[in-house]
Amino acid sequence: MGDIEESVQALLVESLATTLTRRMAERIVADVHRNRAGVALPTDVAGLLTLVRGDLAHATFLRVGTRAPLALSEIEERLLALDVVPLDAWSAPRVRLVLVGGCGEVASHLARQIGAHHATSVREVHELLIALDGDERTLVVIDGDAPTSCLDAATLARFVPDFPNHVLTFVAASSPAAREAYLSTGAAFRATLRAEPLDHPDVPRLLRDLVRGDSRGKTRRTRGSSTSTTTGPARAA
């Protein structure tokens, strides 16, 4: 139970920290925990929404006053985007999300669904390189359906093998041509290729699995499969 309680508290802190400082977010959640006098935090979406609108709202207004509505609306938006609370996802290392080929709203939506603490979208090579300039754990999500991105599959396939080890790459709506480009450059060994489009309902779960490492080594493409996953080794070519 202790691990679950810590995971829920981490979820609330991460959500509050998107609009407040992390230290303030931790203080507010500590206030809620103390005021509940030993009553466990809820672990379902409906229960957490009730908590946010009650105990958490009260504690947030006491701490930050007029800044509370924005912070609380951010948490509600995150929770409403979830079907279930992915408790094991919130204790994982902090992760940034970089969306290639999509807009900022889509990047923010995906970040909320997987618990990423920061999101940005890029369309040019230099924007991507700037976004990856650091040592923070980063998830690069590539929208294969985006028609206006200057970063096409062939260009990206040349860069992905040289991404730092702390960068994870996920390609949504990957076409046969894109998979061939990733195979021919060796980028397939560093990326998860999926046929599902970015708005597919399974994508948030797939992204959370990738961040946690659950998809490593057990989602290889099988002979004759129509949906690609992490592309297999050279024999797949």
C-alpha cells in the first residue's frame, strides 16, 4: 500500500508542478496527506477527481491563492484524459516528450496521458537537435501521418542511430517505406515502429510501456505481421 500511496502522491505533485514550482507542489500534496489524518488517497480516476475538487483545491487555495484555479484545471485535464490511473508509471524517471511533426496541443495532450513533465513539438532538424541537447530522459514521438513536417522518414532515419542513450524513439503511423528507411540505416534498432496512428487509443499505453521499458525485447515484428512493433534485427529486411 505504501508504494501505491507514493505513486498517487507523485502523480499529484507532477501535475501541480506543471503550473507551480515543484517545491510548492510537494508542500500542497503534503498538506492534503496531513489533513486526511491517515485516510488513504484514492487510486481511481473518479476518486482522484473528487479529491482534486475537495481537499486538494482547499490546500492549493490556501498556499497559492489566485493561482489555484489554473493549477487545479491542469490536474483535472490530466485525470480526465485517463481511463485508469497508471500507478506504476508515476514512479518512473521524469521524462520529456518531443513530438516531431505535430502541433503543441497534441504534444501537451500526449504528455498528460503518459505523465511527461514537459512537452514540445518540432518540425525542423535544428529544432529537434536543440530539443535533445541535454542529459534528461526524453521520449521522441514521430507522427508518420504529419504531411507538413520537414523531417521526413529518410531524414529522421539518419539521425536516430546517433541519438543519445537517454533518448527513446517512437514512430506512429509508420509506413512500409518508413520501416525500410529505418532498417537500411540501422535506426530500427533504436526505435519502436508502429502502424497505429498517433490518435489510436492504444498509443498512450504503448508510450507508457516504452518509457517503463516494458516493450524492450518482447515486441519484435513477427513474420507476416501486418502491424509493426519494435522492428527486428537485420533478418527483418
